[in-house]
Amino acid sequence: LASLIEVDESWIPTADGSSLYIRPFMFANESRLGVKISDEYRFVILTCPVAPYFSKPVRIKVEEEYVRAAEGGTGYAKCAGNYGGAFYPTMLAQKQGFDQVFWTDAKEHKYIEESGAMNVMFVLNGKLVTPKLVSSLLDGVTRDSILTLTSSLGIETEQRRISVTELEEGLKSGTLTEAFGVGTAAVVSPIASISIQERNYQLPVAGPESFQLRAKKKLNDIRMGTEPDVHGWNYIVK
């Protein structure tokens, strides 16, 4: 990794919010086809200069028909197959004017799990609430980082099941004040609106004192070296 970064150093962007995205991945590369677990694999690391993943707050549709992943499967891991089943329903949502979907549980479609490319978090009744980890939900590194930062940002945290009904009640009453996605590409991506069974709810514009923007700033400051990395997250190449 260090050698690759040295080779690609000139591709590191300098614009605010941009970065050199690093993507490790592994695939089977046996010289035969067969329905079996492979005995040979290739490990690759790619880099790519990227701008902020979502340039504006996103519009979300709560998906209650299609399924991204089910418990007992591979939803917790960064597997290519998890994306395959997501493409078609995401395309349908985009044709309806949305940017992404909230996936719900495969069994009942009653509980929020995650978005297409992000874990999700909410500020509900003044607390940071995020779906608890189950086998169908990605154990994201950015999710973990933000949960680690909550104590220094002065907010209580709950990791638990969040029903679509609770989500809608919070949107109606105004007790749900923030919703945002988190991921290595998106970092923190504000959500502008959430649609539930064709009922559209607008969220307040995230101001500088919102939890999501304070968390994003703190995480970015640690990454950029302007705030001490007390958690040992950074790896210094040179």
C-alpha cells in the first residue's frame, strides 16, 4: 500500500473535500469455470482521485418491496453480489426522482437497515440512533468511527432496530431532526427528504451546529492531521 501511494502521489487531489480513494478488493482467478469455492484468488488495490461522493443532500425512498440482503447471507460484508440485487430497485427509485433507497429487513419490510452505498444514522429525540448490526447490515468503518466520536461531541447513542413507523412518526412530529448516510466514499451525506409509501417528508437543512456536520468536520480534521489522532486511525506513508 505504501509503495502504491508513492507511485500515485501526484494523483492526490488538493481540493477541499476531495481525496485519493483507496479500494482493496479480491476476486477468484482460477483458469476454469465451476460452481464451487475457488482455490485461487488475486488481491488488488486500486486508487482513484474523487470529489465529494454526494455533492448535495440526497432524496431517499423507503424500499418496502425489493431486498438488498437477508439475514444469514453476506450483507454484513463488502461483497459484489450484495450490489447486484440493489441495482434494479435503485434504478426504479431514481426514475421516480430519488437518489437512493433505504433498505428494510427482508422478512417483514418493517425495519430500516441501510442505504444503497451507506450506513444510516438519525438524530431522534436528541439522541444519535442507528440500526444495530445484524448479518444483513454492513459493519462500516465510518459508522464505527462516528460512533467512537460521539462522546467527544456530546450526544447519547442508541444502536437498535428502527421501524418505518417510528421513522415516519418522528418525521411528522419533528422529533427526527437529522438523517444522514455514512461511508468511506460518502463520509457523511445529509439527507434532504424521505419518502414512505409516496408520502414525502422534508428534513431541516443541516446547519454548522448539526451533529452530522460537526461529526464530519471532526473526522475530516483527524484525517487531515489538523486534530490529534488519539484513536490511531491514520497510517502515515511518509
